[in-house]
Amino acid sequence: KAGVTQTPRYLIKTRGQQVTLSCSPISGHRSVSWYQQTPGQGLQFLFEYFSETQRNKGNFPGRFSGRQFSNSRSEMNVSTLELGDSALYLCASKPQALSSYEQYFGPGTRLTVT
Amino acid sequence: SQQGEEDPQALSIQEGENATMNCSYKTSINNLQWYRQNSGRGLVHLILIRSNEREKHSGRLRVTLDTSKKSSSLLITASRAADTASYFCATDEAQGAQKLVFGQGTRLTINP
């Protein structure tokens, strides 16, 4: 099976712009989670989607949003970008929305906000 | 805030030696997982240990879990240069929404 894919891999945006990142899970996986990784805050959970519904949400402002499509592919959107949004954004998939499953991570999207 | 905290933050050892990393957490959990991340890339799942398990092995990896102390350790035996990476523990709260919370990680360097 193909692994989790994320596009684009690298992105440079300007403050105030918005950005959309895409994640394609492993075939058959219905849960997709998103994480933000920065040197200062580490890996922080953004949200999880399962069967097109947001199941969990982390402590991020409303500028961060996401959605999941019927084929389980997911997108996350960040509006009104701030310098502090520069980070590696990782998505992970698993078969079901249960914590007992291991997560399979994509390579990440490196977002730089200038 | 982070649920898990790894110790040490960085560890440097010689190839062939054993490496031990520790993770402490704050609340009751369903399970604890360990992941590895090579520089700036995605995470790779290593092992999952459930709250009713005390020890688990996978190849050169040995994980222990002490729920009374809310701590876990990851032992890598006979280390190799390819083990150089950051290692993260991840926990889910037993009473929570089953989302994974990652620690800050231990940066492991294996010197040839």
C-alpha cells in the first residue's frame, strides 16, 4: 500500500495570506489527524477527522480549520497567516478513530511564513 | 500542554551501546506509544504498550510501563548509527477524547 502523502512538501507564504494543505491517507484508513511541529512547542495536535466529521480538536485558534472528504482525503486551512505559523505540518492516518491504533505519518509540509 | 515529558532531552552514545529514554505523563492513560523521527521528516511508529501491560519487546526495542509512577522507558540495545533520530512518547488520556499527546522528544545521536 502507498503511504500517507502530503502536498505540497514545501510552502512559503506571506503574513496575512491563507494556505491549504492536503493529506491523502493510506487506502482504507478513515481517520486523519493533523499536527503542528515547531522547535519551541514540539508536536501539537490540531484536529482529527473521521468519516468526514471532526472528532477531536486541539487548542488552536479558529484560523486553523480542516475538512475531510468522502474518500478520506483531508485538507487543512490556515487563514490570516502569522509568523508563528511557520512549522512542519504533519498528518497521520489510521484505520479507525481509536487511540489503540498506531498512526502512520506523512512526510509533512514545511510552511514558512515571511 | 504536553502530557508526556521525555528525559533526557538529548543523548549521545557510542555505536554498540544501549540507549535508554524515559517518558513521564500526568493523567491515567489507555496506552502509550513510542515514535521515531528522522531529522525534519514524518514520524514512524515503534511500539505501543497498553495500560495493563508492564513490558513489551520488539526486535532491539524494549519498552516498560509503570502506571503507578506514570512513566515509561524505551531501551534500544546494541545501537547503530541508523538509530540516530528523535524519539517521542505519545499518550492518550483514559478519560479524554482519545487524542494522542506527544512529549517534547529525546534527541539520540549514535557516534560511530
